[in-house]
Amino acid sequence: MASSAVQAVLEPVQNRTRRTSVVPSVQRPTARQLAQFDADSQKLILRLLQEPLEYVDHPRFRSPAAERILFGRMGRSRPDEWPRLWASGPTTVLAPDEETRLFQQFNYARMRQVKLLRRYRRKRMPLEKLRILLSWARLAGAARCRIVESNMPLVLAMARRARPGGLDFSELISEGNFALLRSVDKFDCSRGFKFSTYACRAILKSFSRVMMRNGRYRNRFPVEFEPSLERSDHMERQRQRLEGDCVEQITAILAENRAALNDMERQVIRQRFALDAVAEGASFKTLEQVGEAIGVTKERVRQIQNRALRKLRTALEEDLWG
């Protein structure tokens, strides 16, 4: 009696579906092997041989007729022909039986991948086995896509239900979609629960994480956008540095009179552009102010200034080109 009671208590625990995972350690296929596949298939194969893979076990998988039961007529054909035989139907709401079948197909396909990866641990997989691995991966991807597409409205419904304030709606939808994808990978259909119940809880939890993360961000950065902080002043500082270099160069040219300016031209340039501002505290002067200082008209000052600037430009070009 005691042993039967213990067995009755332990049986539900032992019958719980287990998640099984593998970290691939298969050797990289040769270039000749990869050349047998198209570019997309090559990328998928390399990803399958690098990324960890997990599946949810089910008692039905241990049946000798599991493939025939789960995949119907495809179970009597070669695995590399299954992606062609199994065309994805229109995106509709799945019936409970159909959804359970899709989850079993998804996890069975992943289980076959895990077994192949474990069988060829630290070995190179033959070409035929690579084809089978690729077929199982595509079957799992097709089943996953059908499940996700049929449950996409859950994300929008949960986002409207949560109604978080101060959050970008597109960011919320994106986080919910990721939660839905993770739910497909983790869901155990053998426990008898509906996937929508499991997925809704996962989506709402992801929304809570987004709101908590956004709250921490708001505490540290109360202002969402500050133009003065976002805009870089690198170009402005570089322009000021170049202007300073040019002023020093022009001042040196004037001091050595390498531009062959006469006294009036040098005086007009220095007063007009305040080249002695640092030494004498001078400031920029208008054409009229310079004319009053040297006793000529404003128009005459403009003429002198333009002639002096042409001479300075020639001197600068000679310094630049040597």
C-alpha cells in the first residue's frame, strides 16, 4: 500500500514533459558539402550547427509510428521531400486539435534535429544527414510560423488591455511578438492547457518588464529628448579651430608684409576685421567707421579692402602650394 501510494504521488511528476536541449559540437561541413546547397540553405545549416537547440518531449514521440501519426502521408516519403509536400495553409484561427498537432510536429522535428546533432558530436555530418537535418529544421520552422501567425492577434489584444502610459505602442508590439515566439518554444501541449492562456501570460509579463525598464530609464533621464545634448558640436569646434589657424596665418603675413600691402591697406584690414583685438582690445568696425578714422569715404574703404583681400588671398595660396 505504501509503495503504491508513493508511486501515485510520483507518477504525475515523472510524466511531466521534459525540455531537452543540446549545444551542437558538430564539425563544420566541407566546402564541397556546402556547395550542394543554395545560399539560404547554407546559412541555415551553419546556424543549426552553432546555436543551442531545445525541444519539448511528448509520450507520442516514442511510438514507432510517430512520424506516420503526426505527418500523415509525409511519413511514408523521404524526409528531404517533406517541406515540398507540406504547404502552409492560410492564416486562420487554429482549432484546438490542429494546434496541438502543430506543436507536436514542431517539437518532434526539433527532437530529430537534436538526435542528429548528438549522434555526430565532434564529427563531420555526411551530406545525406545534412539534407535530413535541413528538412527537419524547415518543417519545424513551418510549424512555428503557422502557430505564430494564427496567434498574432493576441499581442494586439494584450497591448490594448494593458494600456501602458508613456510607452511607444510599436515598441510594445515588438516586445509582445518576441514573447509570443518564446512561448511557442517553451509551451508543453501535453498538459492539456490552451496555448493562448500560456501565451497571454507571457505577453503580459513582457509588457511588465518593458514598463519597469522604461520607469528606470525615466528616473535617470527625465527628459526624453534634449536637442542640445543630442547634437554634436564637433563640426563647430573644428570650424573655430580652422578659423583661429587662418587668423594666425593672416596675422603673420601682415606682420612680415608678405602680401606687399601698403600702410593704408594694412590699417584698413586690421581695423575692419579687428586683427589686433587681443593685443589692443579693438573691435570690428564698419566701413563708415574705418573711413572716418583714416579720412576717406566708405566706398573708398571698400575698394581698399577688396584690393588688400586679393593680395592676402594670393599670399595664402602661395603658402599653401609652396
